[in-house]
Amino acid sequence: MPKKTPGQYFLSKGISPGRLADHLEQLYPLEREVLLARATGETLRAIGQRLNLTPEGVRQVEIRALKKLQEEDTPAQVQGRRFRLAVEHRLGVPLEVAVKELPEPEPTLFLAYSRGEPVADLAPKLGLSITEATVLRDRAIARLLGEDRGSRAGKWVELKAAVVAALRESPLTYDDLEARFPMSRRRLMKLMLELVNEGQAELTDEYPFRFASAQPA
């Protein structure tokens, strides 16, 4: 039997060409790489050897990527993606690699959070109360992101990583940033000042002034 073409692969998963074009770039680089490799017929084992993942890990990445293309995102999924982006931005490795050596239930909590899964559904499976699971998750997230001030600091790091990713796509004015990341102007100014001081963003010279990524895409 002849191999499927990439177009046939995506159609067989219920993803139309139009939706693929609109949403493929919204996937994380690892998800996009795995999905395109699978669409061209590469095996789970071959992809895993290249990306330092197990075949099952590759399969889970493929499933997650397909699910994103098939469904609309919930707020929890958006927040989970921001967390994944922050970790991968800070550590330079896929989230699955970053957490695989951690003691359970931390990896399970991390991956569930990155997928936007409610902690209320997961806690009973881990033998924890919802409060215990939430506290454990938030402390572990703060530690993984290099923060020791709790979940608020972790979310600030996630937000900064998401803004940096947006700036790599195109320069943005304050109004553009407020539209994409709703917050007070004072808080936004604080965030952008931190990014400029850290060398992750720069202010253009022309008017209207725009922030641009200080790093190559």
C-alpha cells in the first residue's frame, strides 16, 4: 500500500487544509516538527532518536499537536501553552525532557498543566486533595522556572516568555501589546522595561514607537 501524502495524513485526522494553514504556526516548535515528520511518513522510533524522546513520548506529542489543530483552545490551554513556552525558553529543551528526571507526581502535574487539564480531575488519581495538588504544582512550577516567590512569579515569567515570542513574529506598539496581553499600562511598562534591561527586547527609533525582539527569530 502506498504511503499517504502529507495532505492525506492531515485529512485522515480531520484537519482541513485551511485550518492547517491557519493554525500550524501556533504549535510549539517540537509539536510542529513531530507532526510534519509524521505527515511525511517518519516512524515514531526514528523521530524519537533524533529528538531524544521515547517513541511513546513522540506519540504523545503528536496526539497533543493534532488535538490543538482539531479543537478550539480554552483559557486553561492558553495558560498551559504559556507555561510550556516559558520553560522551553528558559531551559532550551522540550518540556518533556526538562521534567523526565523529576520525582513523581511533579512530571504528571507539569504535563497536565501544560495541556490545560483541570487539577481537580487529576488530584484524585494521584491520591491528593485539590489543594495539595495545586500547592505542589505551583511550588514545582516556580522552582522549575527559577523563581522562589510562588505561582505569581511563575506566571510573570510565563507572560514575559509569551511577549518575547510575539515580538519575534513582528514589532508591536504599546497598543498592540495591550490588545494581545490585556493588563494595565503601568504593568505593561514594567514588563517591557524588564525585557529591554534583560536584552530580550528593544525600542525602535521611528514613530509610532514599537518594541521588537532583540534576538534573532
